[in-house]
Amino acid sequence: MLQEVALGTKSLADYTHLVGRGLVEEIRELAGELEGKRVLHISATAFGGGVSEILYTLVPLMRDAGLDTHWQVIMGREEFYNATKLLHNSLQGDPATLTAEQWELYDHYNEVNAKSIEDEWDVIIVHDPQPAGMRRIAEDQAKAWIWRCHIDLSEPNPEPIARLLPLITEYDMSVWHMQQYVPAGMDGHGGVHIVPPAIDPLSPKNMAFAPDDASFVCDQFGIDVDRPLICQVSRFDPWKDPMGVIDAYRIVTEEVPEVQLALVGSMATDDPEGWEFFQSTIQHADSDPDINIFNNLNNVGAIEVNAFQSQSDVAMQKSTREGFGLTVTEALWKGRPTIGGDVGGIPLQIVDGEGGFLVSSPEQAAQRSIEILTDPELGRKLGRAGKERARERFLTPRLLRDWLRMFGELDL
Ligand code: UDP
């Protein structure tokens, strides 16, 4: 019933030159105590979104460190995913919540999936709310259960959080991106750990490109690689504020007329609201030939995202609300000066004036873009500082180290 995700192999040794020998040695030492421990990650999907992005690297590296690690995804029908999408949104503040029948579906699918867990595990890590109810049913299947939250639960709709809290407080540990995302009611329950996510510096999306290769790819998408580029990579979602990015770009053109903008965003084919917002973004661009809007239907995959980010003179993430913002780490890691909205996980990544700038309006985003575009040395300096911050804090080996430390606190 649970589907095992097939994974490639990764070797921690390949990361030594990027994260330093000290961290790799610390990982080996922690892993020595955990040799052969059986770890199961459970998530709702293996495609799209931050959770799968992280697990495709974390799980192979955990294996390389000597733990017998697996990743399995739960099964459900459309009715279950409709309910969990509503749950996801309402936990982040949307007033719409699940009907009584949808809660029954939630419980039903959690029970069916929980009963299909095979084998005994040292640790089961459940990612996000969709499978959170499995522990109750399958408690005996693991020595310890950890709930990993990837979303912001600081201002939830009261009804769904009241349903979720009794489930998650029973876990032996819970892990959150930031302290402010932990809802009231978790106090005193299990170990609450704050661990931000991370990116894989060796994945196709983040591996080092020769500058010529990045421009070669961007050129094929109609970007003039001899002119400056501002780029935002993100879903077409109001909280990512692509309209605000267009407004900022228009102000920049007054001082830097040769500037171009690229908005790169993935789209789910079954998300009508997303398409509507995408259409409004195109209308807002008003046929400006220097505003380039791409989505995955234009064949923009990991390599293309890498190329656009690497080619940017200014990387933008002008969100008005943001869980963590992996795109910010991705841009910083590529040494790009990055301008981000002063919300959610972005200030954790960009210290204002180091790595880039934090902004709260299109005007500020424009002003900071102009400063960077008219002073290449400033851009280089910010880029270098941002890359170092990404290296120290937001690459997967650090995340692996944190997981091993947490396992060490459990009586496995
Ligand atoms: N992404 C992508 N293609 C796109 C848009 C986004 O691959 O067209 C990736 C992006 O590179 C990042 C992830 O999707 O790895 C988005 O994560 P983030 O935390 O920035 O935002 P979320 O979409 O989870 O709110």
C-alpha cells in the first residue's frame, strides 16, 4: 500500500569540498553510533514541493552515512487529496475548513495507510499534516516517531489545529523550520526542535554551471544575455507577489532602461485558481517584450531554473508571505545578490545588506535593484557574502547532521 520511492545514490564525500571536512567528520562520528538503524520517512507525495526536493537528497545521504533509510509515500484517492489541500490551506490561516465527511476521509486514509506499514523501525518520520494521523494507529511499528512540519502553523484556523494538535503532541519529537511557526499548544510536548531546511548543492538545480552554459540556456528562451536580468523563480501565487515584481521592474526601467525581467514559475495543470492568477500576471505585464514569463509547460525544469538563477544580476523573491523560501537559498548559493520580502524564512537567509536586501514594497525592491545594477562591485560583494551564508547554514549535509543529532537524543 505504501509506495517505496526509488532513489539514486549520493556520497557524503562528494560534499566535503563544499561544506568542509569538519562537518563531514562530525556526521561520520554521529552516524557511527547509529550504524544500521532503520529509519522510515513517510510523506504524501514524491513529486513537486519542498518535501520531496529535500528527501531526494537527504535519504540517499542518510544511507551513505550508514543508516538503513527508506522513503515511502501514502496512497489516497482524489477525495483524500481534496481534503488535505483544504487542511493545508486552513492550517495556514484560510477560513475554509474540512467538512465532517472530509475529516472522516482524513481518518480513514490515515488508518488504511498506517495499517499497511511493513516491518519494524527504529524511527518513523512523518512529514506534514496529511499522514500525521498514522502514528496513533501504528504506534508499535517504531521505537520513536517524529513529526516534521514544513509549513507555518503560527496563525492557523482554530478548528483544524484543534483536530491536529492531539495527533502531533503524541509524537516523541516535532521538528519545525522556525520557532514562530510552532503553534501554541505544543509547549511541554515531546522535544520541539527548530531546524531549517536545506538545498542540495550538487543537484541539477544547484550544481555549478559554467557561465557560458547558463547564458546558452537563457538565450534559447529569448533572454538577451548581454543585458541585465532581474529574475524571480516561484509559483504563480499571490503571496509570491509577481505583480509587485513587475511594478518594481517598471520603476527600475526608468533608471536602467536596458533591464529585463524573467518570471519563472511552475504550474499545476489541475489548479484553476493558479491559472487565473497566472493570466492576471500576464495581463499585468501588458505585452512588454522585456518581461519574460515562463512556466513548466514551456519546458522549464531544474536545469533551466539553475540557468535563470545563475544568469540573474538580481535574484528576487518579493514574497509577502513565505514558509522558508528555498528559492532564496538557491539564488544565494549561486552567488547572486538577492532581494527578498522581509517575511517568514527570508530574513533567516538574507541579512539586510549582506547577501542582498530585505524589502517591504515594490518601491524598495526597485531602489535596491537600481543600487545593485548600477554598482557591479556591490553586486559581487553581496553575492559572495550570501553564498557563504548559504554554505554555512543551508546545505543538506548540515540538515543531515541535525537529524543525526536528534536521533542521538532518542533512546533507539
Ligand atoms: N521551482 C521550480 N520551478 C518553478 C518554480 C519553482 O523548480 O518553476 C522550485 C524552486 O526552485 C524551489 C521550489 O520549487 O526549489 C519552491 O520552494 P519554495 O520554498 O521557494 O516555495 P514554495 O513553492 O514551497 O512555497
